[in-house]
Amino acid sequence: MADNWIVLKFGGTSVAGRRQWETVASLVGARRCEGYRVLLVCSAAAGVTNRLAALAADPGNGALPTEILDIHRTLGRDLAVDESAWLNEAVAYLQCSLEELQAEPGPKPTAGLLAVGEWLSTKIGAAFLAQSMETTWVDARDLLRVVDEPGRAPARRWLSAACEPGVDPQMGARWPDLFGGLASVIITQGFIARAPDGATALLGRGGSDTSAALLAGRLGAVRLEVWTDVPGLFSADPRLIEEARLLSAVDYDEALEMAASGAKVIQSRSLRAAAATGTPVLIQDVNRRDLSGTRIGKEGSAYQGVKTITCQQRMAVLLLENLDHRHQVGFLAEVFGIFSRRGLSVDLVATSETTTTVALNIEANHLPAEDLAALVAELSGRCRVKLFDDCVCVNLVGRGVRTALCRLQEVMSFFERRPLLMLSQSANDLCLSLLVESGDHEELLRAAHRALIPSGDETGGGVFAASWTRIRAL
């Protein structure tokens, strides 16, 4: 059979119980019947990574986390998987990870401990799938290696590492020799790769999407299917705006801007990897398999204008006032050198004669309060600093976003009563960002959605499908 691959990715809520794994098996079986070989990339079961992160922050006396083991014992029993297939190895893996963390606390051993969740879900899942189909479990660390980035901050280097995207036509052909024979269904962990020194590195939160996109690209897969618990990308967060509409199709650049601007459905690194190899991405809902979902590819639609309104919370905004009011050469270079030395990525920048405004995503930069305070202290040696540490960035995203400017009158009245810390239009005409203090941003989101997103039966050239209210009613 020709090696026509499809990669299926399942998140934590999609691998948490028997009903979910039966859905996984059904979808894998359907793709096999269509003539494809299947690579299955899975996250840790829902909630497990958070529990492991809490354990990494406070390992105590190194006692084994019985709660985590019990979650997987229950899952194994539900799937009729014998504990001998995973339990002893899991105990040894956890014990070793905890010992390494206690001996030398830090991001590197933390990465090793956090990786246990994906190992457990895929080991148990592989044993379940093997009951009805030939399945091979492959360690993701043997498939993906991260780029060595010695200049990055340790937390980002180990907990948010990067892999080079690319096509490797011989990858699938080599697997039978590497792994001692190979079934037509392969299962591996998301989120995990191998560092240059052989240790475990993580691809950041949402890294299972990234793993799946990287592997789909290497295999030259027909497509990547991301199966999750939402129907796809929406014109806004349906939890906040019930009339948010499902987006039928967007191109890579638009989807990347949406992900980078706060859309949580798919991770931005995964979209970059997919775009680099031209891998089509399909986002679908495991609980609503009849919905067409969102297709992401080289071509989206001809629709010009805002397609979604997103928000990024936990933003820190720093107003940097140059103490020398003359045209001073090198001020920005010196200031941004401080951010660079601390391994921090800047999201937005605005400049004036005397003041530079900088916005950072606290969560994406792994920036605890004490590190933020240290950053402010260092910057204060060069300029006067005013910090807003609890801000939200509301983003209007879509190709030709500038066309929305003439429709923003209703939206801009919001700022008659509230400060606007920054207004920024992206150079690629895909995003208009409004940076505000946290608190009333939901009102701004709703106003923008009313003004800019078609309502009723308007499809916007086939971009806008059913609203969340209608989907939920179905």
C-alpha cells in the first residue's frame, strides 16, 4: 500500500475516557478504510499536565503522585488494558523524574516530569487500540529533535523549545527499520521532543498541535486533522459571545494571526509548521462530527475584512520615558537589549518623541511576578518606567483589516470613559490591536463583534457559517 499518510491529533479531553477512545478508534478506522496510513498524536489526559506542573513546583518529599497514577489506573480499567502494559514502567519513570527534580530543581527536570502525562495517555491508548487494529507506539523523542538555542532563557529553552519544520519524504520509509516493523497505525506523544543533549524538551503549552504539524510536514501527509472539543475557529470566543460564528475557511496567515492574538483552538507554532510545508489543517469537533469545521490552507477566501475578534489576557504594558528629551541615538537599542538579554519576546511596540510603550505576554514569556519586577528595576536604570501589569489586548483579525476602520465609530466610543493604552495596526494588514486595562474588555469585544461581523444569514463569501447559538441548539 502506498504511504499516503493522514495525521490525527487529539487533545486532553479527547483521550480522557472510554467513550473518547472509542471515538478515536472509530476515526482511525475510517481513515484506514479510506486507504491511508495513520499517525496518531495525543496529548495528556485532561488535567494531568496541570497536576504534574503543580508537583514540579512543589515536589515535597519525592513521594509518587498517587492521584496521577489513580487517574490512569481508572482509564486503563475502562479500556480493559492490563496494568502490566504500563504501570511498572510508569512508576519507574515518575520516580526517576522526581529524583532528578529534587537533585537539581529547574526547567530541565521539570520538562522531564511534565512529559509523563503524554507518555501515560499514549501507552494506555496504544494498548487499547491494539485490541482491534495493528498499532505501534513510537516515542516522540525519536521523531523530533529541538533546535539548540543556547541564548534563550532556560525556561523557554526547556519548556517552550522549537523544532525546524520541513519535509522528509523518507521518514515513514525508515520507520520499519528503526522500530522493528511497523503497523499501519502509529501512535506517539504530542508536546515532547529530544534536546541536543538527549534530554526531554517540551514544545510549549499547546505543543501537541505543534508536534502533529511538524510530523505531518515531514511525512508529506495529505492533511492534519485536529480533533478537539470545539467545532473550529469562531468569529469570537463563543463562551463570551453566543452569536459568534463558525469560520469555514481561513488561510495560513489569518489563522496564524488569530492564534498569536489569543485564539486558543490551535497553537501558532503548529500553524507556522503547517504553512512551511503546505500541509492542510482541518479542525473538527469530536462531539459534532457532522459539522464541517474550519479548513486552514494556502487559500482561504476572497473576503476582505475582520473575521474574528480575539483577546490576549495577562499582558504587561510598560511605558518607558526617555530621561534625555533630545533626539538620542541608541535609546531603543539599549532598552530592547535588556529584553533580549532576559530572553523576553515583545508583542507590541509604539513610540513617540519621549515615550516608548511595550507590551509583553506574561504567560507566553514564562514571566513570574518577581522576574517582571526585576525587569522594571533594570529598565529604571535607563528610563522612567510605568507598569500596567494586568492588561488585555483586543485584536481585530482578518485579511484587509484596514477596511474595518470606517466601521469603528461605535467601537471607539468605548474609550470616551476608559483609557486606550495602545492602538497598533500590523504591517501585514491582518490585525488591529487595542490594548486596554483588564476589567471592561468584554464590553469592547461585544461592541466590536456587533459592528464588524456579519449577522443572520450573511455568509461573507462563504467564510461565516452557523452561529454558536444555532450549533448548540442542534
